Amino acid sequence: MTTSLPDSLPSGTLSIVKGSTEQPLWDITLSQLLEQQAQLGPQRQCVVFPSHNYRATYQQLYQSTLALAKGLISAGVLPGDNIGILAGNCPQYIELFFAASHVSAALVVLNNTYTPTELKSALKHSVECKLLFTAANIGKFRNSGVLDMLSSKELKQDLKHLQEVIILKPDNAWKFRTYDNLVQCGKHESEDNLFRRTRSVKAGDVCNLQFTSGTTGSPKAAMLTHRNLINNGRFVGDRMRLTPRDIICCPPPLFHCFGLVLGLLAALTHRSSIVFPSETFQPIAVLQAVTNERCTALHGVPAMFSSELSLLQRGMDFSSLRTGIAAGAPVPKQLMEDLRKTLNMVEITNTYGMTETSPASFMTFTDDPIEKRLSTVGRILPHMAAKIVDASGEVVPMGSRGELCVSGFALQKGYWQDPKKTAEVMRTDKDGQLWMHTGDEAMFDAEGYCYITGRIKDIIIRGGENIAPREIEERLVQHPSIAQAAAVGITDAKYGEVVGVFLQPRKSQSRPSTESLQEFVRANLGWHKAPAHIFWLGANEDFPVTGSGKIKKHILKARGDKLIKSRQRTAKL
């Protein structure tokens, strides 16, 4: 995605867009969705986990979730309870997502990169979970630190609401009850009891708590309903033109909306199939899954796609691919072009959203003009509305930049037990309409396409002039030596801030000099937008990112400021 704007824009109209309401919302629960799809296509392949040698049809998945739901009842899970999971992408994750729905509980999906301290903080201060499911191994990572913490005697005093920890697979190092034992215990529960619980669930009930990415501070838990998630997945799948013949390859994690909604629920609402190539992201496993399973769609954030493209081998067949979603972080135009030409993703789509909006609010169609798919995040989804406002909250003229606000069915119920933070971002206007203030800078064109021009908090203010990092990053990744770029404001005594960039080099390419890169930027952008400071990542170093793939720019800024201070002290010696 780029920040290039349309040549001509209308005047005299306001920046407000509204989605179609022609198709009514589905007012069903996750339980009803899976039951319905199992009835319509019982033998159709639903989910595949190659690393677990696991395949399930819609009927098989439905039956396994019912068995697990009875296990949850036997463990004392009541309507309105929260159940946590910290794991990689695995079959039990999906089974638990639907089983929690069957018994009117909410699944709290926890970032599987959490340290023991982060997990403890999340469970103590953010959400209260009656049960916590986790694994001894998450991908290639041994989860011993977390499990040791969960085994400690002090934990019971700190987390009084946590009644039991359940381990997904047996491991002799820890004595937690196993997932299979929980299912076995559920066999003693009656079908009638499960039926009553399932039928008591409403579409407007909270079924999922997802943590915001937290690029600038502590993450918050967004409360999302059945109606939120199902309709979001449905409309996303519609824009991808999904059918029961499609097979999605989904590397993004299930602890994020990308994997859970844009992946799993987009597939299930269209009776498509979905493949999760590995527990944690492994680029070679993704490429193998696409070719072995003949996937028609591939999802990912820019960093994932970049890694996959770097490992392409002669003989790999991607002729089955046609579409997919590139999202989670700003998508460079060059990368979108590479995916179309190299991976045959000629109908690739671009999506914009946030955890608090379930997540998608804008998306391109597969048949949108290619320039629109390369430069915009598409148009507003059905039953949604959006506006662009200035600092005082007034709607700006069409074509002007400002903060993007969205409204409609996809809005979260709020942050879990945090009405203050909820009120900061969800505000009712003078007409009584509730809006989510995204914090992203954007603009609309005459056709209703949305251009994301930057993150308001990321704006670099150099001598009183605002500079959008996105346009600098877009320019830099066009250089043959640069794989990824992140621009931040570096503290400066004279200007307040100046442009600093962190660069990830392309393998087998030599690094250009600072002067040549500055000239490269100035060739297309203003002289003041050329980076004053350039920092190269190490040979095997990656950008610090959130679970959704967004670069943690506050970490880069702090690192850049520290490096400059160190250089200045050295220069004085």
C-alpha cells in the first residue's frame, strides 16, 4: 500500500462513507454456524494441520467440539466464564473456540510469545480466567518458563480466579490434567444439559476476548461477540469470492483476529477449507502447505510474505493460488506486485482493521482495479460507516486527511473491565451514533476508497512540520538493497525531531552509503524527509513486532535515541 493520492478530488462534500445494508446481518452464534455448516456439508474438509497430521471434516470438527464442551461443563465452567488459551496454531485451539461457545463461555486468546511475567500480568490485571489451556511446546519453543510459573504455589494466591491449568498434550515434567482427560470426563455429562446450555447462547453475547496489539503501551482486552466475528468473517470471505472449493493457507496466529476471523471464520462461513501450516510461523512450511494442499488463498503480514519470497525454490508450483489477504501492517506496493507476479496471487486483497472492530472495516474486492488494490485498503464493509475528522472532531472535506473513525456492527462491546479506556476511543456523536476512533490518519477518494496515510501517533514533527513515516518507508523499500524499512522520529536539539530509519538489508546485496540513500529518498520526496540517521539491522535480526505483525516503533525510537546519544558522547571524547 502506498500513500499516493488520486489526481482529482471533489470539493464541497464531506468525508463520510456508508456500507451496503442490502444483505441482512446473520444473527447466529458460533455454535449455530458450525452446526449449520456440518449439516450442509458434513463430509467436506474443514481444517488441516499438516504438522499435527490432523484433518477434520465439518462433521468431525462439530462432534469433537461437542465432546469438549461437555468436558468444560464437567470442569465447572458456567455461562459468562472466561477460558484462556496460550498455544500455537493447533487443532485443540479451534475445538476450544467452538466448545466455549457451546457452553456460553468466552475464549481469551493469549499471545503465545508472552513471558511468564507478561502472562501473569494479563491474567491478574486484564482478564480473569477460570481455566487456562497451554502446551509444553509451542512450535520449536519449550514453554517451561510459563509452566513452571503456573506450577508455583504462589500462583494460587495471586490468581485466585484460576481454578485449573490444562495441558494440551501429556508431558512428564508437569502434572497438570491433560486435554484428553478433560474430554473423557465430559462423557458423564448429559446431552440434554449441553443442549440447554447451547440454546441459551445469544448472538450478542461476548464469545472472545482478544488483546490489542499494544504497539505503544499495555495491551487491552477487546470484548467481541458472536455477531461481531461471524459477520466480519462472512463479509471478508465475500470480498475474496470464497466458495466451498477454496482452500486458505493461514500462517497468522489464532491468538489474533487475522488468524481467527480473516482466516478461520472467513473459511467456515463459506464452507471453504483452511490449512494452518505450522504452530508458529515457518516460511518453508507455508510454501510446502500451499503446494501440497493446492491452496487457492494465502494470508499473511508483510514480514511473512517477505520471508516466504526469499525462500522460493525452482519447481515449486503456485498455480493453484489466486487470492489471499495482505494485512496486519502497512503493505508496500512493491510487495503486493511481487505477490501477484511471483505467487500467482492475481486476485490478492488488502484489508484494514483493528482488534476493536472484529477486525476488518475496509477491504478491496478481488476485481477492484489493480491500482486501487495496490494503493488503498478498499471500501467500507456492509453495515459499517466511516468518517474522517480533524483534531476538533469535525468531519473534514472529501480528500482531506484526518483521523479515521468507524461505526457499525463490528464495534467491540468495550475493553474488559476498563470503562475509562473504552470511553477514550469509543465516543457517541451529537446524533447518538457510536464511533471507534482508530488513531490512524486516512483520507477517502470520490469512489469511497480509503487511503491509510499513517499512524497519527507515529507522525514525525520536524521543526513544526508533520512528516508521515509511511511515504519514507514506501520509498526506501523500492531500493534493491532494502527488504523492509521503518521510519521514526529521533530526538534532535535543533528541530525537536528528525527522520531516523531502521533498515533490514536484502541478502546478497551490498549496503549503500548514507549519502546515496538520502539522495534516493530526495529524488521523490522533499529534502527534509531524507533520513538524518540510518540504522541497519543485523544479518539475522528482525524488527520487534506485535502478534499481528506491526512493528513496535516505540522500541525503535528508544533504541535510536540511545544510539545517537552514545555516538554523541563518543564524539566528545
